[in-house]
Amino acid sequence: MRRAESKIISRDQLREKLAGHKRCGERIVFANGCFDTLHVGHIRYLEGAKKEGDVLVVGVNSDRSVCALKGPGRPILDEKARAQLVGALRAVDYVVIFDEPNVEALLEILRPDVHAKGTDYTSETVPERTTAARLGIRIAIVGDPKDHSTREFFESVRKVSHG
């Protein structure tokens, strides 16, 4: 089994590796998220994504993009730690860190067969749906119902510590 750190690679390296997988007829699945801190909902999302193909690539938001999306005080864990945690999961084959507000550029570069999103989305609300459709990438909604939230977890910890 590969070490978690070895799964974290650059876009250029990833594009090259995925080309090899495609030549072998393997289906590429792309999933993404902040993963600030890893919880059971993330595990189920990524395991569900893996079932959609042969090779699972996970895009992890950079620290800068997490702060822009989630607000001050986030992320809790830095991008390297979050990427390593995601890479430690058996279902995950490759991890790439991205800085953009969405993954349209990664879909353009990597050209996966499937773009997997969590159940907090529908096929109509996936931000990259137009790009995916243009590129012939199927969107799959995977994982369990969205009743696990890092934000809610931290709010419950704050309530306990303050009262």
C-alpha cells in the first residue's frame, strides 16, 4: 500500500498518471472538498465516489480557498495535513491541492469520467455542471445524507467549552 504523502502530487504529474490509467481502460473519478477536519461524512462521500470508477482523484482546497469559502479562523488544519489525511484513506488513489474557488480548471486539465459530489448537491446545483456537460463528464451524487458538518461540530465544541 502506498504511503499517504506519495498520493499527493502536482497537476502535471497527475495528468500524466491519469493518461496511463485511461490507456489501460480505467475509469477516473474526481471528488473534491475542504476536508477541514475529516469526519465520517467525508469517508462515506469518498467511498461512494470510489464506487463510480477505478481510480479516485481528490481535490483538496488550499488554505487560501478554504478561508475564502468558510471565513476567518478556517481552515483548522493546514492544506498539507488535510491532503495527507485524505491520502491516507484506502479509497483515495491521488490527491491534488487546488487554489481556485471551484474545480472547473481541474476538470478541464484532468478530464475525469465522473465528477462526484456530495448529497448536499443535486445535479442542477453542482457549480461545475456546465463544464462537466461540455466535457462529457458524468456527475454522480454520492455519500450519505449531509448530516455531518465540520462547522456544526465546532459549534457544539464551543457550546460545551463555554457553558
